[in-house]
Amino acid sequence: MATQPITPELRRWIVAQAAAGHPPDIVLDAMKASGWNEAVALDALETTMKSRLGLASVDASIAADAATEPARPVPGAGIAAGTPAIRAADRDVRVVMAMTLPRVVVFAELLSAEECAELIALARSRLARSETVETATGASAVNPARTSDGMFFEPGEFPVCARLEKRIAALLGWPLENGEGLQILRYGPGTEYLPHYDYFDPDEAGTPAILQRGGQRVGSIVCYLNTPEAGGATVFPDVGLEVAPVRGNAVFFSYDRPHPATRTLHGGAPVDAGEKWVATKWLREGRFE
């Protein structure tokens, strides 16, 4: 079995749970429910909390840690559940749910069935084992926590890509040039993406180089290109939220600082039957180049 790495962001999440008053057994259960191996979860929990024993106050530590990162402007700040529909360039998109903390919005009918099928067809022959950005080095590498296949389109590479990118920019009120290219992911039966954060960890050595291409990520939108037979929800463990993958719909979430205080820990639950296809777009604070 592949080893699950104990990352700095996981350690910060554990401390944040302690600061929120959650007892160790509850934190451990949450980690196991999110897909962490019990032995790895126990090790992470024990070593993280032992390293904090010398602090006068865990709550004060978390507050001070979060305060070192100032809040940034984020996409979609004005969207609320009371807004029934938004004109997003060429299409009306419905708002079906919105949360404040974490900042999560679920949209319906962002893409047509034909657009979903076209994106899948264009991506299929270019799929390879998915990688993640390694903030320790700034490079991309296969991560055992992510078992999907994927590929990237260049911004505006095909008309359907350009159309969706313009639609997202209009929907979220965010500059088109601040978006990374669309990433298409395919999850087969049993594949998943363990809970993680999308921002770049400021404590990692490779982060400064990554930020030169447009600054921090401040938002993510996951567009569902099909509806799996079973499983594959997008999960937010900190708040017990599960978003069903429904073709044409999308879940958007933003994070105003690279810190667990945003409560944007999220993952892709295992696909139990069939397959799941998604188009993911990350939004930067500045122009992405």
C-alpha cells in the first residue's frame, strides 16, 4: 500500500481542530472517515500535538499563525443563495447552495450536456496519471493521495474551453487572465483524492517560485462532466459537507488566505461504481502566466 505523507498542512489542520475544542478521538475519527490510514492518522496526531505541548495556548498559536497571512480579495464574494440565477456571459447559471465558512457555492447548469461530452472527448486521449504540485520543490509529481488520471488544456485551447473559461470569469467576477488552464480528471471505480488544500503552503521551500506565476490560488471551481453511478462526492470534512457530482453542475470554494482557518479542506470521495469526470479550474490572485 502506498504511504500517505504527513504534510505540514495536515499538521496545521490537526492543530486547528484542537484549537476548535475537538477531542483527539473525534479528530482521529474524522481523519479515518476522510480516507487516512489509522496508523498514519495516529502518528500525525500524536507527533503534531506533542510538538505543541510547550505552547502556552494552542488557540493563541492558531490565531497568531493565521494572522501572519493577510486576507486577500476572492472571487465570487457577492454571490448568495438568495440570488436565484446569474447571467454568466452566454448562459444563465442557478445558485442552489451557498455557505459562508467555508465559502462554498454550488451552481446548477453551468455546462450543457453537449459541452460536457465534448470536453471528455477532447481530453480522453491525453490522460495520464494525475500529479500534484509539490510545494517542497515547486515541481509536479505523482501523489499516492490522488489516484485519478488527468490532463491540462492550455487557456482557451479549444472553443469549448474558451467559452467555459469566459463563463466562469463572468460568473465569479474575476479576471479571465487570473485563471489557470482547465484540468480534466477521470476517476474510475475505487479511485479518490484524499482531503487536501488547494492553496500553496507558504512554509514550503518551493512556494515562492510557484507564486511568481500569478500569486496564491484564491479559489477553485470543480465542474462535473458526468454523473457517476455511485460515489464520487466532493467532501469538506471540516463541516461535514458532501456535494453530489451531477453532470453540468459545479462546486466553487474560495480561501482568502493559505491557512486551515479557511476550513477549505476538501477531497474527492471514492467512486463506488462507474466513473467520474470533472473539469477543475484554479483562480490566482494575479495574472497567471
